[in-house]
Amino acid sequence: MNKGTDIKEKIFEYIKNRSEINETTAIRHIHRRFNMIEEEIEKILEGLFDEKKIKKIYDEEYQENRFEI
């Protein structure tokens, strides 16, 4: 596995684990957890969304996209 695939899988597992306890995940959660630039995170999340591996929900209260399985 290359580095890009590895981090993509780690982010997917992170979202999956949070979804199992009924928590959604925002870009800021991933940013804090993995210390990554938000633009890189957005690209990975859009890829996972396009592959239909995750769902995207807009949170009106926080005015941000959130992700879950």
C-alpha cells in the first residue's frame, strides 16, 4: 500500500469507528487527529464520497459538511 492509500484507509476507518458510536465526522476532526491540511482531507473525503463509501450530511448548526458510513 502506498502512503496515499494508507492514509485514505485510516481516515475511512476513523469515520467508520465514529459512525459505529453514532457520531458524524467533520473535516476539523480529521485535521486534529491526523494533523493534515484541510484541502488534502477534502480531496480524500470527496473521493470516498464519490466511491459511495461514505455519506455527506450538511450540519446547519455548525455550518459544515459531516461524514458517516
